[in-house]
Amino acid sequence: MTSGAEDTAPLPGLGEPTGRPGDPAWYTRRFELVLYVLAGATYIGFGVFHKWLLNWVVGPIWLVTWIWAVPIVVDRLRRPSTGASP
Amino acid sequence: MSWAAHQFETYAIQAHLPKRWAGRISYLAIVVGDQIPDFVAKFWVYGFNIGGRHYGAAEPFKFHRGWPGAGFTHSLGFALLLAGLVWWFTRSRGWTAGLLLGMAAHSITDINDSVGTMLAFPFSTENFSVGTWAYAATPGGKYLDARAYYSSFGFVMDAIWLVILLMTPKVLSERYWRDVIVPADAKVWTWLGRRFPERALLAVYRATFFYGLTRMIAWTGWAHLLDPDPLRGWDLTWTGPDWIPAFTLSDLSPWVALAVALAFAAAIVVSVGRILGPAPEDDVGPATLAD
């Protein structure tokens, strides 16, 4: 993370990579937005049937896990195929 | 008691801080301060069952908000005491001020239910309530409480806080997090940044909003769409819903409660101003995760 002049630069468009350190090159802001929506939909979906999930510990962990772990999993799944290509 | 309002109000406060305070108050401390009043008492309010036996408060509203009980957690005295302890141990102006703001927000929002809060403790053990909706926590547990809250003006209160928050959507943006939130809590975010990628840190910052919004949708959807009860539906009347007894601990006028809440808020704002002191004249620029 940086400050100063770079902070005033416009953020990447929805279809562009986030440009953050640690994010895969294919990880776009649109993909991230979809992750947020999916995290919310699954949390509500599971929560209404398993109400013990609806608490202030599980809720935040649910979101952070989606945003943190899904790109890692997708990256692992993509790696073998990209590695095999010339 | 209030539900998602306690999540939304943290961002609303953060977004509407005076310019001279922005970037100097820890948002994480606001969240912690907003959680503390219920964190201390809530598990015993609903209680739990082991072997068919219920453990918990016999009269949850008295335990949660009364004296003797845990009502002191929603008060000026407790907020100042805890903030004083944090200052004593950490010397962090940002955390001390943030805790005060968070605890004050929680205590003031909760004057809206019929039981209200002991804002003036330890000077008084009187509860101050506006009575906007019925306090509905019972030994029966959380479901009935949720159904009552999300059938009453409690739902409206959550929605109002959500609208206030969404009027300043920049507070949830990545840039705002970088420029305002991180510098106010550089040590914590730097520590987290060594362990997690930035996208996870940003999700941590947004997690309180996520939890507030999803719990509001989930409980409202459950109460009115998934498992509607024809005898326990919407009732947007003052101190509703009328299908549950509205517990009270005081007969004071709502106007007195409002006046005390305003005085309480003023005392907190003055205290935060004193804690932060004047704005630094030479701005050296925001701290960063790389610092």
C-alpha cells in the first residue's frame, strides 16, 4: 500500500485487475464485486436455515474468508493448465 | 435493543466526523466500543440450555439494562471508565476517542426501545427511554426478539442508519480505507498487512457493514417471508409491535430521555475533543502499510 501521488490516481475500471499487491493478475474489480455479492447471498441463504450462523463472529469471518480464500483456490485451479501451456 | 443499527452507525459516525478529527480516530475502536455494551451482557440475556435446563437471566430486560444488573454497560460512566483504562494502558488518543464514540452511539441508539438505557450512571440509575419499539428479549430466546424487532420501528431504525451510511458511500471505498482508516490505525493495519493480502484487509474493514446488511435481510426475510406468523406480523406503531409486552423500567417522559441523550452526546463530543486536542498544524501525510 502506498500514499501520496498514487492515492490520487483513479482506481482501475471494473474489468481491470485491482493492481493491489498480493492479488492475482486475473483478479479484476468485477470479480471481486461478484465475490462480495456471493458471500452475502450464501450467508443469508445458509443463515436463514441455520440461524446460529447469524452472529457477529461468523458474519465477518464469512466475508473475509470468501474474499481472501476464493482467489487463492481459483489461482491453484488455474495454475496446472497455465503451467502446461507453452 | 437494536440490531443492524449498531453495525451501520459505526460507519455513519466515521463518515461524519469533523474534518479536524478525520484520520485521527481509530475506526476499529469505534467498532469495539459499539460492541462492548452488549458483549458484556448479551450471552446471559438470552441464556442457553444444557440438559433441558435453562441458564440465563430470569428477567432479561432487568439484567440487560437495569441496576443491579449489567445496565451500567450502557452509560456515560462506563464509557468514561473504559476509555480511561485504555488511555492508561495504551496512551492512544485514537483508540480512547474511538471507544468513547462507539459506546456512546450504542447507548444512545438503545434509548429507542421501551426499556432504554441508564445513560447517567453512576449519577443516577434511572433508565431513559423514548419507547420507539418494544424491548423484546425474553428467556424464550433470540427468535422472538428478532421477529418483534423486525416487525416494528426497529426495522425502520436499521433502515434509517443504512440510508445515512449510503448517503456517504465513499466511507466504504478502497480509497477512503487507504487515506483515512489506515493512517488512524497504522500499527494494527500494518500488523495485519504482514499476514494477509490487502483485499482481505479491505474485507475486514467492510465486514461490519456486510454483517449488518445481511443480518437485517436474513432476519426480516425469515420473519415475514420464510416463516411468517399470522399473529405476529408487521406493526409500525409507537412502542410496537403490540403482540409482545413492551417491558419498561421507567416512567420518565420521552422528552426527558431525549434531553439527557443530547447532554450525553455533548459530553462525549467535548471529551473526544479534549482527548484529541487541536489538529496538528504540519500534516506529514498519511501513514501506510509499508511504514
